[in-house]
Amino acid sequence: MKDSPEPRLRCYMNIQALEGLPQLADPLRFIREAGYDGVQLIRPIAHALKEEAQRLGLGVCGSGRVNAPADAAPLAAEAKAAGLECLTLHVGWGMEDDDQAAALIAAVLEASAKYAIPLYPETHRATIFQDPWRTIQLLRRFPSLEFNGDLSHWYTGTEMVYGGFENKLAFIRPVLERIGFIHGRIGNPGCMQVNIGDGSTADRPYVAHFRALWTEAFAGFLARRPVTDAICFTPELLAPSIYYARTFAGREESDRWEQALVLVRIARECFEEARQRVQPNA
């Protein structure tokens, strides 16, 4: 992320989240006019879109997948050459043994250092970081890891409320302290992307849980990073075609564009709460 006088939150829009929405006809104009700071592209990089975003003053980051150690360096080199700010990564398939997982992580860290570009493995299903317990063990082995907190995968996929949300929150705190990027999505214990209306927590306890998760992640970032750094929050509300957005009678449950703006508002509130906690006199 770009330098600034104080730690800050930058909000980007994931371009894949516009699938099936009318905003896709002119995505960058809608993204900029809605107050976003940038856009996250998927791979392969759409270079014309990237260049137009940069011309409009939007930041640009990317994403990718590392299936084998040899995949990491080419991804990092390509992203650096394209002028992307960082990448979020799906790393492995979740079936790797400890040595195979370690080889993947070492390759990601080496590529990040070699090409001077942040690479953020995601807390995502079907990756080596798909469950909290194993992620904590790998973080102990590789303490310099920083993550993209795609936390609905854990909240729903490991049913974080079962056994007590506060217990799970305490257990994953070492990961939350190492978050450098967040994919914004809120799920409930049974579905990983749901309509949250205006973001009220009155009848949606899971919204309060995600507020706690994001606030902890922002506090961890603020406690460890230089004041010139920024953390990126990127709504990633995905389409029914890949079984994320729910449909009823053939229609999507909610307007994903408007819901993304609610998520951004919540993230900004959480960031300010974290800043007051960590830097009360700033």
C-alpha cells in the first residue's frame, strides 16, 4: 500500500465481486465514485483495466494461487513487473503434509522478499490455511507470515460459534495479529455469505462477531506496523455462479454492491475503534 502520514485503512473493490452486477459495464468509474481507494484484480492480469485504474488514481493489487513451490516466484515477478501493490494467495490444497506445507510457505516468503512485494496467503478453504489449528502451528514455524484474513471461511467452515466464539477468538489471536489484508465478507454459522441489511447486530450476532474479528485484526496491524503503512480492506461478495451469493426464487438475496458499501462502513468503524485502543493519543 502507498505511504501516508499515519496508519490508515484503504478500501479496495475486488473486481470479481462485480460479476453479474450492472456496475460491471463501467467498473472503475463506479468504484472510484463510490469512494474506494483501489481495485483488486484476479489472474490473469487485465493489463488494460490495470492501466486505466492507475490513470484514474486508483491503487491496484492482485491475487493468485500457489500449488507448488515453483509457482511463487513467477507470480511475484509478474505482479511486481505489472506495478501491483501486493497479492493475496491461495496456497496449496489443504491435503499437504507438514513438510510440503512448509515448502510452500518458504517459497512464498522467499518470493516476497526477492521481488519486494507483499504476498498474503489467505485463510481460505481448500488451502493449507483452511483451519485455525494448523495455521497456528505453521505460524509458529514461520513467524514472519502475514495473512489475508478471509475470515468467513473459518467462521462458517469451522463453525466458530460451536464451543464458544470467545474461546475461538482467543485461540486465533496470533493469526489476527498478523493480518495485512482483509477480504470483507460476513457469514453466519451455516452460510458464508449472507445479507446483513444495514449492518445492525440486533438480530444478527454474527455481525458482532465479525466486528470483533476485524477490530482485532486492525489492532494487531496498528501495533506492529510503521506509521506510514496502510492495511487494505476489500469486499469480496461473490456471485451465485460460484455458490457464494444465495438466491431465492431466482433472485439474489441482496444487492451485493450496496452490501459491499455496508461492509466498508463497518470496516472503517472497526479501524477507528482499533486505533483508539492502540493509539489513544495519536
